[in-house]
Amino acid sequence: MSGLLVSKDLDRLEIVLERELDGAVDAVWHSWTDADALEAWWGPEGWQTTVRALDVRPGGLWHFGMGPVGAEPEVWIRSVYSEVTTGSALSYVEGFSDETGADLDPESQHVTVEFIGVEAGRTRLVLRTRFPSAHRLEEIEAMGMVEGWDGGFDRLELLLRSNR
């Protein structure tokens, strides 16, 4: 499937991922704002996600864990929404946490996700991650950020097709 476009700008400390998905904007939006939908696709192939909190509003908390299918989560993430424009954009600050949601990350990154209708039943998703330092960008990239998103977007595409 793929079709993932990746751009990295070290001057802006940013990685931008773009992918067109076979789903209407409202369906893609739902897949990012509903806990059950997120658990169905979030993460690379072979991983599962457990959502502990999802409050999609400015100041709201999104707390989730990820790990191999059948195992306890290995990685916990805490995100706090800074902007929510229904059906159009989400912005949040994300970083590592523990299973209780405590912030363990002194170098959180800012993420903006745009949902752009390109034609009937198709959506361009633009995910922009801005890092606090070049070191952090390289660290997260080396952890498999691009490969993980590529696999996650493949899973999202399958979910969108199965929900038609």
C-alpha cells in the first residue's frame, strides 16, 4: 500500500509525513478521535495499542501504551491537545510517560495532524512533528518513527476499507 511521503527539515527540526487514504475526512477523523478506532490501527504491524485516556479537546489528555501483540505495553505515551479543529486538524504535545500517565519526558515534541479532503472518499493526512532539538529528532527517527508510521498507516487504510 504505502505511498508515504517523508520530508525532514533539520533547520526547522521537523519531520513531515503525508499519505493519501481511501476514506472520507469524517472517517479518518473518527479513526484519530475514538479510543476503539485508535486501538484497531495505531502502531506498526505486530503491535497493539491500549488507550487509557482520550479527551479530544484543548488541554485534554491522550494516554496510551504500545507493545507487541499479546504482551504488556513496552512504551507509554502522554499527549496533551493544544488545538482541536473538528474534522480538520489536531495539535498536541507528546512525550514518553509511565503507565499512570506521569510525564517522564523533558523533551516532548509538538505534533500537528491535518485532515484534507482531496476528492470524494479520499483524505490526505499530513502529520508534522517538530522536535525540541536535532538530537531528539535523530533519536526518535532512529527508533523507527518513519517505518512505524508507514505500517500504522497501512493498518489505518485497512480499517477504513473494512468500515465501508
